[in-house]
Amino acid sequence: MESLSLLLGGFANALSPVNLLWAFLGVLLGTAVGVLPGMGSAMAVALLLPVTFRMDPTAAFILFAGVYYGGMFGGSTTSILLNTPGQASSIATTYEGHKMALGGRAAQALGTAVIGSFIASIVGTLIVALFSPPMVALALQFGPGEYFALTVFSFVAIAAVVSGSALRGIAALLIGLLIGMVGIDGQSGAARFDFGLPVMLDGIDIIVVTVGLLALAEVLYVVSRGNAAPDLKAIKTGAPWLSRRDMRRSAGPWVRGTALGSAFGPIPGSGAEIPTFLSLGLERKLAARREQRGGEPSEFGKGAIEGVAGPEAANNSSAAGTLVPLLGLGLPTSATAAIMLAAFQQYGMQPGPVLFERNADLVWTLLASLFIGSTLLLILNLPFAPLWAKLLKLPKPYLYAGITVCSVLAVYAINSSIAHLVMAVGVAVLGFGMRHFGVPVAPALIGVVLGPIAETELRRALAASSGDPSILVGSGISIGLYVLVLAAAAFPVLSAVRRARARKAEQNAAEPEETPVA
Amino acid sequence: MMSERTAATAEATAGADPAAEGAAPGAGVPAPAAAPEAAGGSPGGAAPAAPAAEAGVAAADAGAPAAPDPETTPWTGRSAWVFPAVTAAFGLLGLSGLATIETPPHAASPGPTVFPAVVGALLLVLAACMAVVNVRVARRGPSAAPPLPPVEWRPTLIVLAALVAATALLQALGWLLTGALLFWAVAYAFGARDHLRDAVVALAMSAAVQVGFSLGLGLSLPGGVLELMLP
């Protein structure tokens, strides 16, 4: 209970009219930047960080928290409305979210995203505030072998979004892995696939890949379809509020998404991508089971609200979770966390095991700011969800021209470098090809994000054991993860057997066998 | 095991695509792929093999959507060979790392060339599997399955050209003009024909970004020629 009183102290520091104004401004600016296609929370925080340097730490953290949550919500907004996610962690939202928007339920998708984000960030931040020390202890248990097991697990998790041929999904993943290998190899220092160009030594920035593969490729894909592409303008934005049915169907996914995000967030390197995809897969399975049992039919593939509520909650609670390694170990585990680390250092704070003792007041103020930021996000953006949905009413040429200009700007803003633009155009052409030929893009992106971690940790593990592969299954954590991998792989095979049997039974007798799938 | 998964995949394909009602030939599509893929997966170690298994599975799960999904549409015609070729090219690139990557003398045991080579080899295997699938689809003759939607090349190339031009001109022309040009060209490709209004909107948009980001957020956008002309 000591932490609770400390948290209240943080609130006392953070809650003042001026600070509330900063939080308000932060949410507004963050949403405004995040809602630009191709830009998400990392970009919003990076762009606004210099502004905070002139402020006192408390006000800076408040502004920061607002920008962070605003940016994250803004990134999800574009995933839902335009199918152009601003960050890797909102990709899972695009699958059902954009379909909801196309079906005239854009405002509901945004609404469930806002409420889900709010619940998840409150719960996630509360967990961080109350259980940081044991979570740090757990995170410290993760050696190279465990990290590698975790990445294998996440490669399996993305299968939730591969709807067609397994061949194409795996090809996309491997191409992503290869793109992730460009640049200096962290283990040996060797330059890989740099084609003799110095700019390639830093690798291909994740923003370049996200913008190229998702935003610009989307523009190219839509223009290539001509009149066959769905007309966003004809979409009805629909009733602005969530119906009771929407709320009821969102509640479960919110809770489950929050749980998944909180579980994976603190593990360094897992990022928000894994829990969002896990949540999407889980909700899809649960909906299918509900349908089997005679409940409401599953709407997955047609715009299921569960497919937005779950991943969005997972995204936000894992974002709160990334604070655990950041504050407890000084280990930034996402782009945003890395920028936050820079902000800490600006104020002479060194995150790490002693931070909670040395800078306790600032830490608790930061945690309190996160609560304030997410509350303001809810207050500001829930009423405005229908307004954002009006974005779809812009004339199509201007909408996509705007997306293109913003994407180019986002890429250029990384480093004020033309070379990044060249890479982004190249990646966009690849992404367009993948979209056109029906090759899923998400596995490629996951490959780029997690491939380097997987490779580094595997090689580090093997180096530590001088080549003995048994280190990979040397702990309970990694064995547990591999068991999950095997279970995840075996499960659908079993359900396929059941389904085949059910089909046989259907052919023999007229009545289908009552077997729940998955 | 393998045959059951294949059956499930086939079922999913048939279910997803009412047009391909002749489920029997459709069922054959993923089948040849699965076998060599599993064989090729073993040298790759755990990482690539695991998603292979699971991805096969996801295909089995995705029976629900009724709308034509490009991800479940088999490739036909000459363009069917484009993506296998791209996959093979990436595979060769990965393998070429064996020759182009200079391993430092004291690098630890799995050196920097191992992973690119493994991924490259797997990509070549996948490309071969895709080729087998293509041949099977082609042998089936003109099928009931709908082809991929045609690409409208003209507007697509205009957007692409605009992107390339913007990349090339940004430093020289400056953001204001480049951004406006890009906006105008993309809007044109999407069918905007009110040139004057388009130009005004484009300039306004570009200027708003310049003001917002340069003045508001301190991001330096190149001024280009305008910087030279204005004091």
C-alpha cells in the first residue's frame, strides 16, 4: 500500500490547472500528429520532445504522456479509417477496424478503440505502479535463450493474420527478416547488404519500412484498383455512439487484451506487436467458438468489433508495461521508450534499479501523468470519434494526395535524409507488389522488427554456451514458451482433424457432428 | 499429419471462395507446397520451421470471409511468375551474403553470414514451391477461380513517378514546391481534374506542413530555390 500513497503524492504533484492544460495540449498535439498517415506515437513523441526540454520536469512528463497517448490513438485512427497504421503495434487493428469503417461503423470502431485504450492504460499503469519490483525480477530472468524462444513464439503469433496460402505468409516473413539484416551486424560488426553505400550501414529504419510497406503501398494499391477500389466517400459514418450490443461484445476483448498486453509488455524486446496479434487471433477463435455453440455469428472478416477492442487494449496496456524495463532496468524496449530515456537523461535521471529510490517523486509524478494523459484522451477523443470518422468524407484525390505528402514528410523527418526517401519508395514498390499478388504484408513487418532480435539473441546464446544448442531449452521459461509454440501449432491440426471427421459425418448422416473448433 | 492439414487448407480455400466450387482441383493447390517446405525447413532450425507449421494452420482457420480475398486467389497467367521470381531474387540476395559479407577475423561461431544464407536458402525453396503450385494451377486449365484484379497502370505509374520526382527534387526545389507538386500529381492520378483548385489546395497543404513543422516543431525542411530567392 506504500506505493499507493506514493502514487497519490504523484497526483498531488501532477494535478494543477497549468499541468492539466499541458496534458490537454499534449493529447491534442499527439492526436494531431498521430492522425497524419504514416505517423504514430513514436513520431509524435520524437517531434515534440525538443519542445519539452525548456519545461520543468513535471510539466514535461505531463505533456509527454499526453503526446504519447494521443499519438498512439491517432495512429490507430488512421489504421481504422484509411488502412494506413502509424506504428507497427496498430497493424493488428487494421484487419477488422478498416472493414468496420468500410461497413459504415467507423465511429464505433474508434469508440471501442478509445475506451479500450483508456481501460488498458489505466490498468496497465496501475500494474506498473504496484508491481514494478517483481516484474523487474522476472524480466531479469530473461537470458538470450529465453529471448530467442520469445521471438519464435511471436513468429507463430502472426499466423493469426495470414488468411490465404501459408507459402506466401512464410515468404513475406523471410523477406522481412532479410530486410532486417541490412546494415552493420551487431554481433560481429560486419557490414551486411550495404551495397557499398554508407547510408545502408545503419540499416533500414523501421519508420521507412512501416511507411513504405503500409502507407505508400496502400496509396499505390488503391490507385491501381481504379474504380474497383472501395469508395470511402460513399461510406456512411453511421450512428456516432456505441450501442449496448457493441459495449457487451467489446467488454470481454478489452479485459483479455489488457491482460495479454500487461503480460507481454514488461518483457524487454517483445514490443506491443506480439500481444496485439495474439489478441486478434484469440478473439477470432473465441468468436468462431461462440458461433459454433449457437451464439451470435462471428463477424471476423467482415468488421468484427472484437477485433478492434482486443488489439487496441493490448497495445495500450503493453505500452504501459514497457515502462517496467525502462524505469527498472534502464532498458528501452521500443522506439518510444528510447526517446523517453533521452528525456529522462535530460533531467539528470538515470533509469535503473535505483531510480525508484533516488528520483521517487519524479517517477511517481510520471506514473500519475500517464493516468491523467489517458483520462484526457478519453474525454477529448470519445466525443470527437465521429468527427475523425468524417475524415473519410474528404474527396478521394485529396485524401490520398494528403496521405502521400504526409508519408514523404514522415520519412524525411527521421533524419532529414533523401536516402531514406529512396529506400521508402523502393519498399513501397515491394509492398505494392505484395498487396497486388495477395501476399500478406504484416509478416514482413514483424520479420523486420523481430528478426534482428531473434538473430542476435540466438547467436549470443550460442556464443555463451560455445556452440552447445542445449542452452536454448535450458530454462523453465524457454521450455514453457516452446511448449506454447507447439501447442499453438498442434491445436489447429487437431481441429482440422475434427473438422474432417465432422465433414465425413455430415456426408454419412444428414446431421453434422457437434464439435467446437479451436 | 501432413495430409490432414492439407485437407483442412483445401477446405478453407473452397469455403472462402464460392466461385471455386470444384473443390477437388482447388484442394490440390497447397498440397505440393507443404511437403518440400517441411523438408526444406529442417536445416533452418526452429525459427523458420515453427511459423511454417502455424501458418499452414492459419490457412485452415480462415474459412469465414465470403468476399473475394486476394490472399486466397491463386496466381494465373504470366504474371503468376512475378512473385516467385521476386522471392527467388531475395533468396539469391541472401545467399550472395556468403560472398559479399566480410567476416571479421575473430567473429563468434555462428558468423554474420549464417542467417542470411539460411533465410536465402529457405526463400529459394519457397520460390520453388510457388513454381510447383503455379504449374499445377496452369495444368488445371482456365479455372473457375477469379483472376487477380487488373492493375490500372497509368495512374499507378503517375503516383510512382511523382514519388521518384519528389525524392529527386526535394533538396533542390525545397519542401514547399516539392510537397505541392507531389500532392497535385497524386490527386491528378486519383482523378482530380479541377487543376486550378487542385493547385491551390496542394500549395495550401504544403505550406501548412511547412509552417506547422518548421516553425511549430522545429523540424528543418529544405527551403530549396525559394530560400535563395527570398531574403
